Amino acid sequence: MLLRAKEPNKGKWNGVGGKIEPDETPAHCCKREVFEETGLQVSDLSYRGIISLDGIDHIYVYVGRNFEGTLIDSPEGKLEWKTIDWILQSQEVVSNIPLFLEEILDPNSEPKHFECRYSDSDELISFEIKKLEGQSPTPLTL
């Protein structure tokens, strides 16, 4: 996990990620961002759903089951391996992660739409897990 050095979520533990570049699929973006931010080459990448923030689809969620390499220093923040139990119980984690983590890590679960709504002061006020509508990004697994 990444202890964010920048907004959004500065000072909170979050997953790694970033913006999709032109002509890049969400899966290729995931692999590139993981490498750039961690130094790890991830494989066996599976699409797990999408997170919407206040009704706008923002985040494609992937799980990588295999990786190679050594963690590097990241300008995005401090990197550390965390246990699932720690993530689920810590107040230092971005508030929505414990709500969907077990669902995305369940290999028997279909990809889902995780909908988060926030107040004007950025407090999480509602969370729903919905059936994923429409097409999923391709490829589903790399």
C-alpha cells in the first residue's frame, strides 16, 4: 500500500494507481502504474470492478496475483506491505477501502460497481455494491 504524499488522500494509506494515457487500456494502465510507483512487474491481472465517486466512474479495480521485482522509493509516497486485517481495521486507510476489499479479493465474486457518495466536507456518507452494468474493459485478464 501507498501512504499518499499528495492530495487526494494525503496522509492516508491507499492502493497504487494513476491516470490512463491516450490509447491505453485500463489493464495496461494498471500494469504501468504499478511498475512506475512500486518497481514491481505484476502479472495474472484480473479486473474486479469500478469505483464511482459521487456518481462519476473514476477507478478501474484490478487484482494482481503474481509479481516480480523489489519495491522502490516512490515520489507518490511511502510503500509498505500491509496485512488484510490491518487494512480492514486501520483508521489510517482511505475510508472506502475496507468496504470493498474483501469483495475484490474474492476470486469467486463477479466484478462489481462500488458506488461511494461523499458530503461537501469529503466524509463518506453512503456506499453501495451493485451489479456491474454495461461492458467491462478488455482485456479482463492479462
